[in-house]
Amino acid sequence: MHYFITSQIDDYTSAIELAEIKRLHLFDDLNQPAVILTRNYVRNARQTWARLGISGRVINLFQYFLGTNVNRPVVDTTIAIDRLSNLPIHHQVALVDGKVRLKVVRANSEIYYVDYFDQWGFTDRRDFYEANYLAYSEYFDDAGKLNTRVYYDQAARATMIFRYHGGPNNQPILSLIMLTHGGCHLQFDDLDHLMAYFLDCLAKADTDPRFYCDREDIAVLPFGLMNQPAKRYIVLHSTFTQNAQRNGDFYPYVKQIAKMTNRLAGIISSTAAETADVSARIPGVKAYTVPVSYLPAAAFMNQPAFANRKRGQLIAVARVTKMKQLDHIIHITLRLHQTLPFVDLKIYGYEDSTSDPQTVQHLHRLITDNQAAAYIHFCGYVKDLTPAYEQADITVLTSQFEGFSMAVLEALGHGCPVVSYNVNYGPGEMIKTGINGALIQPNDQEAMYTAIKQLLIDQTRLAVYSRQATEPLQRFSAAAVRKDWLEVIEDQHGATSS
């Protein structure tokens, strides 16, 4: 069995998880059994999996140990609330002597969580529900800080217990995990050790287990902690050095990878350029080139009509972080608008205010200060960008570096020419200047401005680029990527040591 490992698949499905789903379909075509492994607990994740068409194709760590609820009868919300307590509950609240002792919070007509208060008003615990069944409980100390989380199996037995203690700034730090499994009481220091045990359980029950780590923070350390023999691969979705150059400093997780090459069957990169650099810097493990995504056969046959595109529509598809350098395309659009007033820019992607608030605030202020809100728009995360790609004149990429750039491949697959900085890795293997777009020297805003302006003015040439968008992309066809994966699957060289 092939196992594609990630953190979670929720309503905000990221590019990595979408790539895993496409890989499932490709492995189906190869008659290779495959599933996705997720580590994190996500409430009502099955609904998302059903929407994405992967029901029965995901194994979650928590569900593995706690069991699934697919065959449990539906519980009416009113009946479920009546069963919560011996106290009478009215309008989602139970009172004793005028004091709130229980409070129900609902979501989409079901129970979301229930708070229980002691006689002095302290929150004793919070019970979380899924499909009106108790999923897990959180317990708090007198200061309201989390100290215990208990997960229940399908018989409402406490099966997984997470203990927390105070850390810096009085934040709860996970200190112990206790698991009842296989008739044994087990304990683990952290999620990495629990994840390793989870992978070992799967490997032990499999005659040919093959694990592919798509998120380094989820599986790199567990790979090193595993005891069962299995083939383990690292799939690089970003650059492996901090400056995207062969001689650059490794990221911390890559340092770990370089120390455990004897436990890896291979490192998989999306581009030939990165594979060559990985081979040079980490010589102790086989390096493969397998694009993280691919274009279906239909993309090479029929391109959307150029006449349906909105003249002057620019789009950028990128998470709003400093590394994506979205201020470059914003400044370029401000200049373009002075002579080409029909120009409009739409930016699609998460506004990562939790991790990069300064960048988000700076970009919004840049638009406000230049009174450009009428023609520069932040559109947020959009699940399906097909209409955006098919209506735009040009997709623009201004990143400092990329691991591949699925946005470039998807844009070209929809006949949308791309103007991009020629950064490592990816754009140079998909964009051919004069054929389907333009490659610009990294960070040369003046050259990018000129290239975009010339294309917007010369609609005839832009139409040719649109028609030729997929010509250089046979390397990224479904058939070519299937062949790449088959090379990995059939290669007998990879390590299987424990």
C-alpha cells in the first residue's frame, strides 16, 4: 500500500492536499493501492472528504485508534441535549440557584460543544461533539488553562489522553500522551512518537508499506523513530535550501533528512533542476523527479476561447506572505493603470494574518494609500480557480523562489499566459519566453512591467501565447507523470530498513 502523509484535509484544502488527491487518481490508473494519511483531528472531516470525492481513501490517526462512526445511527439534537445532564436544560442552558452550570453551543443545528461549570463558576470541562456524539473533552485548571484532553472511542471509553503543563507565557505545553491500544496502556512523550507508532502499526499489517511524507513537520521525525521496515520517501513541495540555491543553507528539517538517508528510499522533487541540486547536496539517498501535479489530457486538446477573456485582467495566485512579493505586482499594476486604465488585478490566496500580519497590512495600506481599491482586489482563498484562469489575460508570479508553482501549471493548462520571475524552482521548466509567456530576471520589476505592458497592448501576440500555452508542457502531462511514478514504484534500490 502507498500512504501519502499530510497534516489534515479540511474545508480550506491547500495545494499540497489537492496534489495528494490528484496522485490518488493517478495511482488508481496504475492499479496501485493508495490512501492519504492525516495526523490531526478535524471535526466533521468526513463531510469534506465526501465533497472532495475521497471517502474511504483517508486514514486519520485519531480515527484509527478511536474507531469510525460511519455506521452509528443518527441522533436527534433535542434528544442528545436531554441526555447531557440530570439538570433541566432550557434554551441551551442549565441553571442552579440562578447560576449557569451547563451551556450548550450549537453549530449547523448539531451540538458543537458543551461547557460544564462548578458551583463557584469555574469551567470544569468542555465536551466537543461530532454528529451529536461525544468526541473529546477538555479539562481546565482554576486559571482556565487547558491541562487535559480526553478522546473517546465509539463506546465512549477514554482511549487517548493528552496531558498539558504550563510553558512560556503560561501557555499549555503537551507533556504526555496516553493511549489504550491492543489491550495495552501505552505512553508517548509527543505527537512525533505517537505518529511513529501509528506508522509502525500500518507497516506491521502491510506486506509492502510505502510512506510518502508530503509535509515535513508531520513525518520526518516519525520516519526516524519507526521500528518496522518500510520504504519511506520525502516529497519536496518547496525549496530544500533557504535561498533556493544549491549551495544555500539547509532548512532545519532538511538537516534532519540529511542525517537519516540510510532510512529513506528516496527524495522526490518536482523539477529536474531541484533533483540535480538535491543529488549534489544529499548524495546518500536516491533523488527522483516527479512533478507534484499534472495536466489532464483534455488540457492539451481544447483551450478556452481567447475572445472570452477580459482584457487587462491580471491575476496572482499566492498566499499573502512576504516571500511571494505581491507588492511587486501591485506597484506594477499602479503604473500600468496610469496609461492602461482598463487594467485590473485580482489576488487569490490566503491572507495569512496570523503568521505574517505585517505583510498583509502593508499590502492593504499600499492599495488604500494609492486609492486603487477599484482595480486591485484581494479575493481570498477560492476552491476552484478555473473561471479566474479562463477569464484572465495574464497570470503573474513574483515570488522570491518556488518549489514548483502549481499556479503556473494550472494557469497554462487553462490557456492563460504567465509572466514570472525566473526563480528556482519550476517556472523555467514550464514557461518558454515567446511561446506561452515571459521569464524575467528575478526581482527586475522594470522588466516585468515592460513585458506585461507589451502583452496587454499586443492582444494578437497574447492570443498566440494563449493558444500555445500547453505546447511546452508534455513533461507535465498525466501520462508523463504516471511514467515518473512508475519508475519510483518499480525501483528496487530504495531502503526498507527499520
